Amino acid sequence: MERMFANNINYYLKRRGINYNYIALMTGWNIDKIRCLLNGNADLNWNDMMNLSGVLGHEVGFFTKDEAEFHENEDKDEQDIYLSSNIRNEDRILVDKIVEMFRFYDSLISVQL
């Protein structure tokens, strides 16, 4: 299951143009750890899978599907990605600012006092 999870995560990252730097930023892990986990050089535990899935906005189960089924679903989603690429530049800038605001908000509410 860990290998299938890692393969599906890598496929997801590649299709969406997400790099390991983003995952490192969101998890606090160093890039070497991420590479080792996703390339099979280190064992993935349940907490690692939960963190990786959460950073990408999904539950662990989303990435534990059979690889063929996962790829098929991702290919269908590509149509939605294409349609969203027709957004005007002004709207894209606004969306980027809103996403950044929510990341900041999320980090604030997760702070324990």
C-alpha cells in the first residue's frame, strides 16, 4: 500500500506541477526526507501519509486507490484543469492572494498557546 500511495502522490504532483518545495513548506520537512519517502528509500508510516495527503487537500484513501483507477480519475480531472486555465490574469492574481490568505489563516489557527 505504501508504494502505491507514493506512486499516486508522485503522479498527482507531476500532473499538477506541484514540487517538493511546496510540500516541504507546508509540512516543515526537509526535501531529502520527502524524496526518500516518495522514491521508496524510506518507509512511509501512517502519519507521513496523513500529512502528505492533508497538504494536498485529500484524505489518505484518495491516494491508496489502484494506480490504473487513480490515473484514470486524474486524466478526467485534467479537463477541469484545462477549463480553469482560461481565467483572466487579474482573476488569477486575486485567487492567488486568497489562497495565500487562507494558508496564513490556517497556520494561525493551528498554533497552540
